[in-house]
Amino acid sequence: MSQLTHARYGKDNIRLYKVHRDAATGTQSVTEMTICTLLEGDIETSYTEADNSVVVATDTQKQTCYILAKQNPVTPPELFAAIIGNHFVETYKHIHKAHVRIVTHRWTRLTVDGKPHPHSFFRDGEEIRVVEAVAREGDGISIHSGIDKLLVLKSTGSAFHGFNRDEYTQLPETWDRILSTEVECGWQWKTFARLQEVQAVGSRFDEAWEAARQITLDTFAKDSSPSVQNTMYKMCDQILAAAPLVESASYSLPNKHYFEIDLSWHKGLKNTGKDAEVYAPQSNPNGLIQCTVTRKGKSKL
Ligand SMILES: O=c1[nH]c(=O)c2[nH]c(=O)[nH]c2[nH]1
């Protein structure tokens, strides 16, 4: 009558904190993460026949993350995600695929009396680093890295004109507008044949994250943006140039609108065009512009 066509299960929102204490300097470093693990394999009977013998309990998955965090470095998160995923497909014969998503939260070292403090940190914004690893039994490990919730705004240096006009078009062209977005940016690594290949990448995961972040912020600020589309394409292009092991780069950018307010009804107050100073930030609707860019010859739209 019916059949199971898709199944995966695991533990979401595993909260994890790890401290590294440098005995030589007395400096401590901290990492805080939220992990999701999802397993696939020969688990059908647990759904269809209540056969729990094939279930690696979600609590076991959580305990495994804690144990692996104690036994291994948790940074870069790409490597830690690969270690967790690899563990599940190698430990359980009937588990063939493991998805591991790690969100790293920001703890930025405090500067106190002009010096980096040895053990105090603050949250400098809601920006997160997001890593997704998929370990497939006998078929390598794929890794996607990214940045999310990075809120930026520029008060000028953005235009939008020359777009299609017809009887449905009301939007005026503009040569000077506010541009604001919450950056979601990602990059897909080449597939790694085994865990040792991921380990060999070493510091290049962090370097790619730093480069992508810097490219995003620098291009956002410096580009005389003709559109969100063109600016995000320039960002992708630079990420591909900066990270040779990356196969594609992508962005998903909401266009967070700021509307001019006509105040001329009040004593002829001038607040539009070149006189605009007070704006109404819009929470919705927002534009949403997305793209993925690969190296030439590899893929088409
Ligand atoms: O950069 C933009 N791209 C669009 O596609 C678009 N559409 C729109 O209304 N404003 C904008 N801005």
C-alpha cells in the first residue's frame, strides 16, 4: 500500500563548547558550536517494523559528538564535521551516509587596557560560520562552508537603473540609494576521497573563510554597485580566485529596502531625492537575489 521513500534521523541543536588552555602563555581560546547530525542507511525497518536494533540512538549521536570533540581538534569546523561524519559511516556497517552541520558562534577576544585579554570574550554580532559535511560510505566526503547572518549597510555607492520597464513597473530608477543585506555566502569544496585528504587541507579552510569574509566586506564597500546581482557575482569571482580547492561560490542576499519619506505635506519640508535624510526601513517584503558561480567550462546555469 505505502512505502518509505526517504528517511534520515539524528540529533539537532547539540550545543558544544571547547576550551584550549595554552600552558606556556596562560592564554585560553574558546569555541562554541551548534551541531546537527543526520544518518541514512539500512534503517527502513525502524520506521516500518518498529525494529529499533538498527537505530543508533540520537542520544548516542550527541554523546559521540562530545567524545570526538574531546579526542580531536574542533577547529577548523570543516575538519571536525568530517571527523564526525566519517566516524558514523565507518563505525556502523548499516549506516551509509552521515550529514553533519556545524554552526560556529562568535566569541571575539576582549581588548582590556589596550591588550588582548587572556580569557574574556564578547559576541560581536550574530554572524555565524556554517559548515555542512556529508560522509558517504566508500564515496568520499563533500564539504560546504559558509557565512550567514552578516548584516551590512552602505548609505551611498549603490544604484539601480536601466531595468525592464512595462505597464507593471512603478519603481523609479535610482543613481544613489541605500544598500543593505544580510549576507549568506557559501563555497563548495572539491570532494575529498577520505578523511586524511580533509586533514591535509589544514589551515586552508580558515584561510578560505577569512578570504570570503574579507572579499564580501571589501567588495560591498568599494564597489559602485549597479545592482545586487552584479556585486554578488564580483564577490563569487574573487572567492574562486582566492581558494583553488573551491569548486563553486554562492550568495543569497536579501535586498533590505529603505524607503524615502515625502514630508512636503508638513510646511513643505524637503526630504526626497538629494534632500532625503530620514528614511523608513522596511522589514518586508524584501528582494532576494541568489547566484552560484563555478569555474569556466565546469557548469552552466
Ligand atoms: O539590485 C537590485 N536588483 C533587483 O533585481 C532589484 N529589483 C528591485 O526592485 N530593486 C532591485 N535592486
